[in-house]
Amino acid sequence: TSLVSISQHQFDQIALGLELAGRPFLWVIKSDLTKGVGLPLKKDDNGIITNHEIKGKIDELFSDDDIRANSLKLKNMARESVGKGGSSTKNLEYFIEQIKH
């Protein structure tokens, strides 16, 4: 894998683009970001992916029926997993019991 580092300005543009999209999201930032993670984003003349480019891609994703259907499916699976009796809840309860002893 090849590592990618971004400037603070680029980081700010990504954050602003996500905010401008007005959609709920979970943003996990890893120290070892790699090339190839999904959206083909275009850089401007200064080599920056602008917040408007990011907002446009997010709008495009949310308008895609297949992506929306998959997102809803994953949302429901996650909800079931963390709900009472769900696998994540059971695993957490088991973990808590183990550290109590």
C-alpha cells in the first residue's frame, strides 16, 4: 500500500464538504490512509479537492438508488446489532462480564 498524507487545507475542505452535504455521517480517520478508498474526486488548479467537489460527490451518492438501498440495509443491520439482544450488545455484555471477574 502507498501512504497518502493531506495538508491541513485539504483536510478542512473535506470537512466543509461533508458539512455542506447536510447528511449524517461517521468519519473515521486513520493514520495510514491509503489510495484507492472509493470516490474519484477531482482536484482544482491548486491540487485541492474542494468542499464543493466533495458535496457534489456526496449528493451524487445519495441520489443513487442502489447505494441508498445498500445504505438502508446496512443501517438496519447495524441497528439490530446494537439493539437489545443484538450481536454487538451481547459481545459488549460478555466483555464487561469478563473484566468484572
